[in-house]
Amino acid sequence: MTVYGTRPEAIKVAPVIKALEASDVLDSVTVVTGQHREMLDQVNEIFDITPDYDLDIFQHGSTLSTIVARVLERLDPVLEAEQPAAVVVQGDTSTSTAAALAAFHRQIPVVHVEAGLRSGNILSPFPEEANRKITSQIARLHLAPTSSNRANLERETVPPHDIVVTGNTVIDALLMTVAKQKPFSDDALEELAESGEDVLLVTTHRRENWGGAMEGVGRALSRLARALPHVRIVLPAHRNPIVREAVLPHLAGLSNVTVTEPLPYGEFTRLLSISTVVLTDSGGVQEEAPGLAKPVLVMRDNTERPEAVGAGTVKLIGTDEERIVNETLELFTDQTAYDTMSRAMNPYGDGRAAERSVAAIAQLTGTGTRHADWATGDVA
Ligand code: UDP
């Protein structure tokens, strides 16, 4: 049984669900919590997944505690009815940790996809760093994207045999999607794709950036729009009203800024593929963009995804307004700086993470044999 509730989880479990559906030895049951609503449904649609259960927990103004409480309460009867051999959760959201706990309470083995990421700061990203550490404590099988994620888990005394390095399923999802070259539903984006104009793609939503830091992001974007009139800034705005209220007022009336609704995943990956530079605080986008040779400036002070930083395609720049402006300007005006950062690489996976995940789950449930660990840097 796979349980998920937000857009990033849906993208990253979709390849696993597809591989479970194709398995001869495992049956797949899918449960969505609805922590996100439209952004989640969009992803299910693209991957042609119809959830078996929808816990429908979404409520405007939910707190982290109400989300966790509702998942615990509503998932328990589903676990009782289905008696799954294992429960698969992904990543570090409130949905995933609450679902892991609900399964643990019934002594159902928990499989953690994207295990072992650590920023080292319990308050950043918040609440994700704590969520993934809690899930690691109760998971039975840890599917780690990279060998450094495995090392993090081993440092926390997870038995090495309970860990399999799979690569990150986000690369499976990206490869399944980007090749399709989805047409944009927004004409402005279709025109942009045809124009060949330079594009600065921006996404922002991190909870620890809410408030002053996010206002600063809005001001930085407004300054960049004026300083780079030949560049099109595209911001698919997160649904969260707190994010919108902080950023959007700064962008009103700027003719080279396009604000869109959250884009369906297929369109987003296409936009990524035509972008020149990516400015983001997203986890998933940090993993996807290096595969498409896009320099990424990350508006955070730390990252649980150091691999691409080490390789030089991702740079941590924090949320200081001045620094965001200067670092972005540099990439648009200094060709050497740009070339240094724009090298195609996939430190996060080779597109076969779902296959390795399902083999490991089959072994856990006594119906198959796991594959060897993926060695970071292996190419499919
Ligand atoms: N994404 C999308 N449409 C958008 C913006 C992002 O499909 O308009 C995808 C993106 O490709 C990535 C994921 O959503 O796979 C990242 O989600 P988000 O930034 O919300 O969460 P995080 O990865 O930071 O947890």
C-alpha cells in the first residue's frame, strides 16, 4: 500500500506505483491523503493513477498538527480493512510521517522511499528534517537515493542490510515525462518556447522562508525584472496563499514577468528544459534541473541534497535579497560563470530507482530478491 498526499510525493512515488502495478508478485493499493488537493490530482492524472482510497483531509488553514491527526485517524480503518504486507511512504511530508506512524502502530512494515536525506538542522527545512528522521526510526526498509544517504542512515545506526541504494525516483519520473514534450496550456508559455528568449524559472514555497524572507524574494524578482529586460521571469505560483501574498504584490505591472498557476508536471518539466537559469527553494527541482544542465540557485542556507552542490551545478545562496539579485545577474551576464554551472549530470539517479525499489519490497515481503545498490554516478 502506497500512501501519499502532496505534489512532490506524488511525482516521486508515481514510478514506484507504476512498477508495483506491473509486478507479478505484488498487488498495489494506493491511498491519497489529499494534503494538497489540485496539485496532487494533477500529478495522478499525468501518470494515469486512480487512487483506491482518498482520505480527503484537506482543509483551509490546517496546521501541521491537524494534518497529522487527520491522517492518523483516517488511515487506520483503511489499514485495518486492507491488511497490507507493507506500507510505502515517500520523503518527509507530514503525510508521509503520519502514515508511517499509523502503519507502525499496526506493526505493518514501513518502506521509506527517499530515505537518509539530512540537512543537519532540525529546524530547516521545517518540518521536513524532523519528519524524515522520525520515519527513519520506524521504517523497516530504507530506500536511499545515493550512497551518501546510505551513510547518513548508517551513522544513525540503521542496520546496513535494511538499506538499499536505489537512485532517486524523481529521475525516473523526469525521464518518463520530459520526453513527451507536453504542449503548454497557457499560450504565453507556448510563445515563449517558440521565441527562444532567455528564461529565469522561479519556484518558492518553503515554510521556513515564509514572511520576511519571502517578501525579500519578491523584491529581488522585481529588481531582476528591471535589470534584465530581455529575460522572461516565469513563476508558477504555489497554491499556498501565504506564499502568494508575500511575493505576488512585488511583481504587479512588470511586463517581463509571467506568473502562472502551478503547472501540470509535464508542462513544468518542459518549462525547466527551456529555462536558462533556475532560482528555487524546492527540493525536487534541485534534483531535476542538473539532469537538464540547468544552473540552479537555491534560496536556502543548507541542503539535504549536497551531491549537485559538490559537482558545481547547484549553488546555495540563502534568501538575502541583495545576494539573490547579484548571483542571478552574474549568471545572465558572465558566460564563464554560466558555463561552469551548466553541465548535464544526474547525481541523483539513472531512471531505474523504481525497479530497484520494487525488487527490494518484494524481498521484504518474501516474494523476490533485491538488486545491488546503485552506485552514484552509474549511468543507465
Ligand atoms: N512542479 C510541478 N509544477 C510546478 C512546480 C513544480 O509539477 O508548477 C514539480 C517539480 O518538477 C518537482 C516538484 O513539483 O518535481 C517539486 O515540488 P515542490 O517544490 O512543491 O516540493 P519540494 O520538492 O520542495 O518538496
